[in-house]
Amino acid sequence: MKTARHALPLFISALLGALVSAPPMSAGPMPGERPADPTAASMRGHCAPAIVTPVAGEPGAYRIQTPHGTTIARRAPASPRTTGPVTEILVFPSFFDADGDTLGTMHDTVVVAPGTTVRWVRAGPGFHTVTNGADSGDPSASFEYNYIFDDTTQSVEKVFTEPGRHDYFCYIHEPVMEGSIIVTSANAGVGPSGVLTRAAFTRPPAPNPTRGPLGFAVGLPHAAQVSLTVHDLAGRLVAQLQDGALPAGEHPFRWDGRGTGGRLVQSGRYFIRLEAGAVRETRAVSIVR
């Protein structure tokens, strides 16, 4: 579960004409916030004071100073009309929420198809940033985007096309406001919102047919126990490629064309079987010697 945070006084200069404060810590939940989990509070740490001031001569830009460092965040540019799939991440006073908290996770991970628009939507009061990177110590932090999310912001969005992991965080509320967007290399298993809804082969076995090794990828919307096996036409087990837990995301695999004994298998047709939760899928491959 996600928990509330200590007070974050944000001192805005007279140019703003008002004091902006992050959500105060309280014994009960904030408006629009889920009840705190007392067992998790010690793991969340606490936020230190941050000073936010407007950048002179640059409307919509703010300098944010925290004990972690200093950054300049800006209002997000106007977004063109969205035509592709969209997935939403809620911005609460002290956490991001991409899964409705159904998994009880602090650091939410969402797996999407290439070209999906990710939209961060305001779900409570507070002054935040939506900043790319794992945290303020990430060398790439804020290079791609660093958006202000204040009382006048209802949503910001960005289209993600590059396969791989894309971390984001709030510069003011790290380390409790963090998350990840993982872009798969294909659309298999993806629903209308662009989000991966079940375990699936996200990249088919290739090359196929093959005289040697082949590669493929499996995507998971959340952590799961995964079994990947190779079988012959008679259904006999030929090789075990994975048997255990994997985190959410896209995972590449390689089969070297060898059986459990380490010998190269004979020419023929084989089947790679994926089992994860209720999902049972197979992909056929042909070995040519």
C-alpha cells in the first residue's frame, strides 16, 4: 500500500503571490488518498523541505531546490489530439498509482505497447513534478521531460515509442513518488488502452526456421511465476528455459537448440510453451540441421 508523507513546505516567492504546500502528514488519509499502511511507513522514509521559485524571464518554469539537488521544471506543452491507445497514471498527494493499488505496490510498473500515450492525471492536491529518471541521482534525470504538476494542472501526457524501461519520479517527493513504464517490442497481449493485460509472447521466436540459436521475448503486466519449456511433437520435454518468478516487464530469452542433456536436438518441429498464472501459450519453431 502507499502511505502519506511528512509536511513539505514549499516557499514560493512573491511573484507567485501565494504559498504552495505539499500535502501534510496526518494520522488518517488525505482527501482522495487511501488509508496509510502503518507497517510500511518505516520503508517510505520522509520528504525534506523543498523551495520552489519561478525562473525570471521564463514563464512556466520553476527552480526546485531540495536536499537531493536542484532542477528546473516547466509546464508541459500543449498536447496534440491523441489518436492511439492511452493509459492513465493517477497523481495522488504522495504517490503515483498505475494499477489501482490492487497489487499493493509502492513503485508501480505499467507495461505498454509502442506508441501508447501515458497520461498522468491529477487525483488530489499538492505540488509535484513528473520527471524522467529513476531518481534525482540518475544522470539522465530531467533530460527527456520535467513537468510541473500543480493546482492548475489536470493532466500531462507523453507518447512512448522506444522499447525498454522508462522510469519517472517526483523531484519533490522522492523516494515515495516513483514508477516505471515498460514499452514492449510488440503488441501481443495488449488491450485497447495500450497496456499489457496478460502474460504473452511479445516477440516471436526468430530466426524461424533456424540452424542454430533463436531468441524471443515474454511480457508480464506484473510479477509472476513463469515456466518456459521446449517440447517435441510428441509433447516430451526437451529443454527448460525458465522456472521461477519474474518481475513485470519484457524479458528476452534465448534457446541454443540444445536439450536438457546439452546435446543439439535433431531437425524437426518443436514448441516453446509459456505458462504464467492462467496463461498457456505455445509458439512453434523449426530446427534445420
